[in-house]
Amino acid sequence: MQLAFSAADIAAIVQPVSVKGSTDATVRGIASLNAAQAGDLSFLGNPKYKTEVAASAASIILLPSDYEGDPAPGQQFLFVEKPSLALARLCGRIEQLLWPKPAPGIHATAVIAPGVHVPGTATVGPFCVIEEGAVIGERTHLQAHVFIGRNARIGAECWLMPRAVVATECVLKDRVRLQPGVVVGSDGFGYEFLQGRHEKVPQVGNVVIENDVEIGANTTLDRARFSRTVVGEGTKIDNLVMVGHNVVIGRHCLICAQVGISGSTTLEDYVVLGGQAGVAGHITIGKGVKADGQTGINSDVAPGSFIKGSPFLPYNMEQRINVLRKKLPDLFKRVDALETVMEGLKKSSAP
């Protein structure tokens, strides 16, 4: 789809605090500062690219309000509090144009159990399955091949993308978005070893996803052994994340790609876990903790901590250790040389 935004259209969306320059160009694309051409929009989201602004050919550039500089002829600077957020708002408008919400209705190939009520404002796409006792909320959209299990409840204005699964008894509250392949309510990984065999422990709880949660492609959330696995309001989970049974994730957390969270662990509100972080079971990660990518978390973490490494240490300490680690080969050489000198001194001083 061809984009076509005037400078006035963009200003109306991003609401700049001030403007410099003007342009008659129609914006038809978005590009990085160094790759942009006339007719493109760009932005300064990271201060390290500040030097690229002056040479950028973009017709419109979103800049932080403290940026000092003037646009070239035919170029416009829009000053905003957060350029990345302003761009996100513009992309939200583009998303609506590229992927408009489907018209309400039920596709002829959908399989819906008798007695299930689908509101007239909802959409059920091709080859969806909705089992008995399930509840579908107003203005919710199920794209192709979505599976809703028995007695599952889906709230209002949810968007479930192709091949998403919400298994038996699980709950999505309002405005939840599941990317393709998400599984909510797979069995927890529970076994007891008895007489040479791993015997399955039944997983009879459910999963509850609170309002305004977004979950990335092919992420899995295990149902609880008993009670609930919970994801709190406003939390955002990336692709390929594994959430174990009876995990409780607080409000407004950020869980990046390939994180694994073992069973019965609690993440308090506003926790951020970098990509590939691994979290052991039966621990508590305190409010506002930030963990760098690939951090190994094997014990409780105090609220507000910034951690790194495996097993984890305070971020600055781990950074210092990494610097020292690079010096270890040279240190060993120096120790070997000192030992050689000491041996020589011993021999020369011997009677």
C-alpha cells in the first residue's frame, strides 16, 4: 500500500511542540536518517545518530525538543518530547490503513459449538473452532485457524491472530492481543519419578491474561497445576517466550524474546527481562527489576535491582568483572614470569 501523508497530516498525528521549516513533499515512506530520500520521514530516536541529522535528505524529521539546528530548504523539523513515541503514533495510523479491522461476522468454515454466542460486533475468521461454553466479547476479532477451548472466556476488543490457541477454562480479559501461534493454557511441565518412570502430574488450573496485554508469536503460557498462571495488566511479552505453570507476572512488565520463566515464580510490577534471560522456579523478582540479556536468575531479586550475568550480579559489578576477565591471560603470564624470577632468586641465594 502506498503511503501519502502531507506535512499537515503528520503534524496532526504527532502534535509537535514546535516546528522549523516547511515542505510541500508528500511523505510516502519512513527511513533511517542516513538512508532517507526526499519524500521520506525520519526521526532521531537515539542521540548517537545526532550527527546524521544535518546531512539527512528526509523531507520531515522528528526531533527531540532540545535539538539545536535548522532544516535545509524544503525540509521540515518537527520537535516532539519523544521522537520514537511520535513515530509509533504515526505507525499506528499506518497500521490502521494497512491492516484494517475485518468486518464483523462469522466465516462459513468456522466451527462453533451450539449455544455459544458470538456478538454481532465480533469477527470469527476461516476455520476457527470455538468449543462449548466459550464466551466471546464485543468487537473481538479471531483470525483464521484460531482455537478457543471449552469454557474459555475472551473479553472485549481482543485480537487473536492466526493459529492462536486459548485452551480450556483460560481467560483473556479486554484488549488482549495474541500474535500468530501463541498458546495460552498448554499443560504445565509436571512429572513425578516413581519406580523408574516419569508419571504425569495433572495440570488442572488455568491461565488468566489481564487487560491490555500483548503476547508475541509462538510464545507459550502453561496452565497452572492448580489455581492460576497470571499475566498482569499492560504487560508486553515478546516472541518465543516460555512462561511456566503457576507463574505470576505483574503489571506493565516487559519480557523480551526467548526468555524462560520456570514454574511458581513471581514477577512483581514493572520488571524488565532482557532477551534469553533464564529464571529459576519458586523465586520472586521484585518490583522494577531490570535484567540484562542472557541473565541467569536463580534466587530472589530485591526490588529496583539492575542485574547481569549468570548467576546474576549487580550490573556494574558484572561489567567490571567482564573487563578484568579479558586481562586474565596476561595476568597468568605475569604470574608465571614472577614465579620463574622467584625460583631463580631462591637458587642464587641458596648456601
